[in-house]
Amino acid sequence: MLLSLAPIGEMNQIKAVWGGEEIRNCLEAAGLTVDSKVCVLLKTYDNAMIVGVEDKRIVIDEELARKIIV
């Protein structure tokens, strides 16, 4: 399932990341790596999401969330 479709409040494990090396490096720097646990905390009306990973909260847009497979 795509992270963009994950329900709010449900803990998911990242299985894969689609995209080039630049996208993967950016996500890795933010802590969003394969096998990490991620939870969607909030979906906004301007196509952004707030996700929790480890002890951080990260804002990503829906386009990027569609590249993360959980």
C-alpha cells in the first residue's frame, strides 16, 4: 500500500521507496528508511501529511508519500 493511502493513526513499516537516488537520500536523511516504522498523524487539505517516525514528526507532500510503500 502507498503511504498516501495509509489510515491516520495506524503504524506501518516501510517496505520500499520508489524514485531516484536523490529522493531516497532525502528520505533517509529524514529517517524514512526501508524497515522503519511510520505512522500518519495528520492529512491536510493542501496535499501534505504529517508522519511520525521514531521520535520525529515530518511533513511530506502527497506526491512524495505515493513513492513510499508500506
